[in-house]
Amino acid sequence: MTEVQFADFMKLDIRVGTIVTAQPFPEARKPAFKLDIDFGGDIGIRKSSAQITVHYDCDQLIGRQVLAVVNFPPRQIGPFMSEVLTLGVPDANGEVVLIQPSLDVPNGGRLY
């Protein structure tokens, strides 16, 4: 593993947001959902493609707070433009489990 300086970590803008819509993304090569995430304030609502179909259904994602990198450039995923990278960690089988705060917090809060 390569060590990085704290200043490198600070370049990442990781924020908390609330999922306001979640839809199937059948055009994706791997099973995924299209998410609209509200980061509040100046950031507003951003779109994300997330490969989280094993542990989550669209209905149960609405209202869930998640963490995402909001300062990567947008990335084209098939016909969809993903604006943020929603963060997760692998379970024992390598499937994504979302990272979320343990308590409700204001949208837009920055990870530190």
C-alpha cells in the first residue's frame, strides 16, 4: 500500500447525502441502480450509478443517508452520467455494503 500525505486525503471531498430517488439501471453492464442524492446547500442533488443490487431494493434506499465523493469529474456509464462516487465496502462475498452515518446528520456534511 502506498502511503499518502494528509493533504492528499483533504483533496477528496466526501459528503453525506440522502437518496431521494432510486431506479433500476437495466442498461448497465453489471446490475446497478441510478440514484439521485441530495447533498443540500451549494452541491444540491447529484446523480450516481451504484452496483448495490444484492443487498438493497430501490424502495428501501429512499431516505437513506450515504457517503459519496463529490469532487471527481462526472463519469459516463452507458447512457447515464454519474456525477458522484457513492461509497461502500465489500461484504464477505465481495458485494457492496453502503457506508452511512450511524445517526441522521445534515446533508452536505463533510467527512473528516
